[in-house]
Amino acid sequence: MDEMNYTEFNAEPNTEKTPRYSEAIVSRAPLMAKWLMTMFWANIAHIIINFIKIEYSVVYTTIQNILIAICSLVICLSLFKMRGEDERYGRAALFQLIPLVINLVPTLVMDSYNTLVWLSVLVSLIAAVLTLLATYNEFHAHSCIVGGLDCELGDRWQKLWVWQVIGITGTVLSLFIAALGAAGLGAVLVLIVAIYVLVIQIIYLVTLYRSAKAYRAVAEGEGNAA
């Protein structure tokens, strides 16, 4: 009995602090770290370009739209590059790419003001549905792939999906009310939804950055295959 106690209490403690991950996580880490971080910076650039306001000019507006389109294409490319890890990334890229094209329709149509208003609403509705599909596929792919590395981040992506649905629904509703002629109520709703969407966008960026950092830590060797 004394010999057993001596062996038990004098055994060398397990000092290994390096976390161990599955081979799948370790193997995908470099790709996920690269493209998640690329998505993060493309989203940051997209927001900055949208918020920069200079005295209106056709040249500036054209350049701004081109830069925004480039940022959106980089985001689509990032999603497409990650499709090998989860096919939902590929679907998300497709659903994000289509609205870039259909949003050009109102600018190409030369017609009456009322026609353009309703056409813009119709295009916005279609874009909203596609954005919803893109968001569903992207966030659930993140939840699965990132959740395998960090359960807390996986759960956060699930919650963000629900919060995004609320924001998209509110945006469509406010645009529809404004198109019906209730400009005052529509303006109030647009403001409320804009603030809500801004908060969700910040949470999205923080979660995206944390996801990229988590995979970068694994890619840089701060974890071993189990």
C-alpha cells in the first residue's frame, strides 16, 4: 500500500500544455486562417469605402462602386476557396455573387420614377432572399468548421445567423413601407434597422477575426494533431 502511494504521489505530472486537435483541423488550418482573415479585411475595406463621402461626382461614384465590387468579389473568392472544407462555402459564394449582378438592373433601366422605385424594391427583395441564402450557408459552414476548433465560436455563428435574419427582414420591411408612400414611418424604421445592422456587423467582424486567429494559432504550431 505504501509503495503504491509513493508511486502515485511521486509520478511526474503531465506538463504538456499544448492543445491537441484532430488531424482534419490541423490540416485545414493554413487554408482557413488565410481565407478567413482575407474575408475579414475585405469586409473592413467594404465598410470604409461605403462610409467615405465626398462631394458627389460621377467619377468618384464610379470609382467607389468599382472598389465595393472588388471587395465583394474578394469575399466571394474567399468563400469559394474554402468550399473543399464544407460545400456550403461554395453555395454561399454563388448566392453572394448573383446579387452583385442583379443590383445593376435599376441603374440600367431608363424609365419613370415610379417604375424605378418599384423595380428597386423588387431587386432588393430578390437580393435579400439571395443574401439570406448566402448568410445561411456561410454561417452554418463557419459554425461547423470553426466549431470543431472552438465550441464557443461555433455557437456564436449559430446565434449570428438568427440575428442576421432579423436584420434582413427588418430591412426589407422598412423598404417596402417606404415604397408604399409612408415615408415618415419608413424613414424611422430604416434608421432603427440601420443601427441594429451596424451592431450585428460589428459582432460579425469580431467573430470572423477570432475565427481566423484561432485557425492561425493552429497553423503556426500552437497545437498538435491528436
